[in-house]
Amino acid sequence: MDWIDLFPTSILNEEIKDSKLSLYKEFILKSKLHDFKRDGYYTEEQDILDVPLFSSLKEIIIQKSLFYLNEIGHGIKNVSIINSWGNNIKKDQHIPMHDHCNSYLSGCFYITGGSSIEFHNPLLEKYLFQLDWFNYADNPRAYKNFHLNPFPGLLLIWPSWLNHKVTTSTEDVDRISLAFNVMPKGLIGRKTGQINL
């Protein structure tokens, strides 16, 4: 028996060698942070990738976003990072399930390791019955959710509509990451429905 697995939800998962990780960490820890109590901290600076320190990382993210879009068949020639910010999760904190509206792609670059990011299976809402759901570890077709354990230098990119959360940290360390949203740039779409972004 064979399976035909159609229309996957793709997440780019790549290790980026970056010698500035300690400088990124220092910058975020010294930034003005918004305290969301149990939901962690994020930088008030919402265009952190425009800071000169992050210029080479920004270029990598743009190139990887273009690669992602073309790999999934979206013929887009240029993108822009519409916002970017630092996150800091401490012990007993988490980020609840959410997606990223007003965006095309979203992603995260990990400056440290820490608690996992969990992606939620978008197909669960497509079934019109509430059934018991088995989360077989060795069968991706049965995943209710999927966990990735971050490490320093990990870059993830995914479609902005994909629900995800950060699980509660059990370690007494800073879990520091840089999140971002990406939009196509320029003339997009067919002639009867084109927009210029």
C-alpha cells in the first residue's frame, strides 16, 4: 500500500552560522522590553532587523524567504521584512497559541536555545467531527502538533497563518529569539487582481 501526501505545510529549518550571536543577545537584553507577565517579554523596537548590527542577518532572512516562496511555487522576486522584534522567555513563561495577521511569511531566528516551539496541525479544523486524535510520534500524518527544540543559530520560516506557540520554560535561563514577518514587494498577482506592495 502507498500513500500520496498532498499539499504539505512547509517550514524552512536551517542552521545559520553567525559569529554575532553574543552581540545580538546583549543588544536584546539591553533593549527596552515590554513585560507580558507569564507571556514573556518582547522589545519595544519593532524593526530590530533595521539596526545596523543585524544587517547581515536581515539579508540572509530576505534570501531564505525568497528561496522558501519560490520552493513552494510562489513566483515572487522581492520581499520586505515588515516588522521584527526580540523575544525573551524566562522560567515559567510561555507564548500562547497565535498566528501572524497582516503578513505572508513569519519566522524566528534563535539566539539561544530553550523551550520548544509548537506548531498546530491546521487540518484539524477541516474535519467536521470531534474525534479522538492520536499523536503517533512516528507518523507525521497523525500529528496533532509538532515540536521543534531551538538551538543558537536556528532559522525557521513558515506561512503566517500557521498557528504556533512557545511552550512553558522550565529552565532558569533567558530564551532569546528574534521574530519577523515578511511580505511580497512590488507588483503582485494577475492583471485583473494586481496590487503594488
